[in-house]
Amino acid sequence: MLKKKIVFLQPKNLKKKNKKIMQKQYETVFILTPVLSEDQVKETVKKFREYLLGKGAEIVNEENWGLRKLAYKINKKSTGFYVLFEYKIDSQKIKDFETQLKRDERVMRLLTVCLNKFAIEFNQKRRQKLAEAPQGPTNFIIEDINNL
């Protein structure tokens, strides 16, 4: 006895047209090796910024935290240059960006986080507070974060 199977065919083009790509806001922090000079750090950051812009990302914020001590050694190094990017990009393109970071020898570690509305609001308040603070070397104190 033969079993009949009913299959509903849907044109391939119809599926793709209805699919809307939404841009989400991400934050990526990566640590560059301390062996680099300031010029090499700037060149590396510029490379990744241009890569993001080339993929259609909108960079919301970029911060260079400078040379900082690591919590534990990575590749026998106890310090590293911290860089933060906050940007909007299609969720499908984020893996390409992370792959580029992982392939670069100068990047020791990276972390990418998708921001929700509360994190976006917190980052906006933090940026406003940093902009209002006096210029120069300042330490961002944990107590100030709690008062936001």
C-alpha cells in the first residue's frame, strides 16, 4: 500500500522578501597585546573600525581604555590595551566581525555582548557623565556607576 504525502510548495523568493533584517546594538571589548606601540594600537583599532563601517555598521561609541593590568595572565602577558566598540549592525554580520578579531594575532581576548534597552540606556547615561567630568586622567569609580 502506498502512502501519499501532501507537500505544500512555497516559492523560494517569497520567503526571502518577507524576512526583515533588524539591526541590534552590540558592545565588543577586545584586549590587544602590550607589545604593540601606540601607533600600532591606533592602526589596529582603525582597521577594525573600517571593517565595521564596511559591513554597514553604525558606530555609536568607541573608547580606548589604554594599557591595563589583566586579572590573570594571557599568553604569559600581564597587561594589555583595552578597546571598546559600541555599534549597531545586522545580527547576521556579527560572526564575521568576531572571526576577523580572532584571526588577528594582536588580539588576545574579546567579548561581544548584545545590548538590551536597559544596557543601552545605562551606556548613554555613563557617556553623559564622562562628558561632564573634568578632562584629564580620571578613575571611573564603582560608586559613581551605582548612582547613575
